[in-house]
Amino acid sequence: MRNRTIVSLAAMAALAACGGDTPADGDTAAANATAANTAPAARGWDATNACALLDKGALGTALGDVVTETRLDLVHQPSAIEAATSECVYLLKNGGEARLMTRRSPIDDNTPEAMAQARKATASAMSAFTSKPVEDVPGLGKLAFFVPGINQMNVFLDEKRFIVLTIGTAPNDKAKALAVGLVEGMSH
């Protein structure tokens, strides 16, 4: 239960730090135009269905277990000013679970400042529970960092998309590499 609380706090801190300014009413058309000009690699990437973005067979294989069930939770439909979000809970045969939280903003709000704030908020939240530092993961997305102990990978894929993958049952010495491989294998 304690790990679930830690994971939730870290993920909420990171997601909360991602939010950009809400456009004024006159800026809604600009936000809609920005959303329409999505990069080709991101088309079809549905943040309201996290379960469709990470294959349960690939996850089970990486964790040396079998995913027996997936649950889609925390779905928020997007608007011109609100991000699409969801979380997929992967239940494992051994009794554990993994989680993938996804977010896609209608505007380019994954700025260097927002990403730095998300990392700082996560590190601050985690410092209450562990002395292990948050680790940067160069070369993965626009910016990525890993939270050891709870085995959580946070990745800003581009200007609009952000994911949090938590694989708490992975062996601590292999978790970071497993998380990198899983994120790289996701359909972005």
C-alpha cells in the first residue's frame, strides 16, 4: 500500500507540473489549430486509452510474468484547453501490477520550464520516502527521468505528450533498462 501511495504521489506531481497556461477565450482557435498540426509520429496516439499504447504481452515478457487483466482508469477526454489523460493498470499473475499513465495536451506545454518543474516536483515528493536520487535518462524522448526504488520512468515524448510507466515488480537492478525498452517499443 505504501508503494502505491508513493507511486501515486510522484505521478501526480509530475502530471500536475505539466499543465500549461489555460488559453484565454480568444486563444481557443489558436489552441485548436495547434492541435490539428500534430506531428505524424503522434497521430493515432490516444492518451485516453493507455492500455492500447503498451502491449500487455510485451510488458509481461519484460517482467517475466503474465498480464492477466488490464484496467483502464482515470480517463479524461480532451478539449481545446484540457489535456487527454488515462491510466492503464496491468494486473500480473504473481499478484503484482504495473501502471502506464498517459497525457496529451492540445497545446505545446512540455516546455523546458514545465519539464524541469515536473522533475523537481517528483524529486521533492520522493525525498520524503527515499534517499535515492531521481536519475536522468538521456536520449529517451524530449526529456526522461527514472525514479529508482518504485521503478518509475517519466518521459516527455515531445511538446504535447507525456507518460509515466511504473514497473514496481521489476528487479531494481534491471528496472531502468526494462522501462527504457518498453517505452522505446511503444507505438509513439
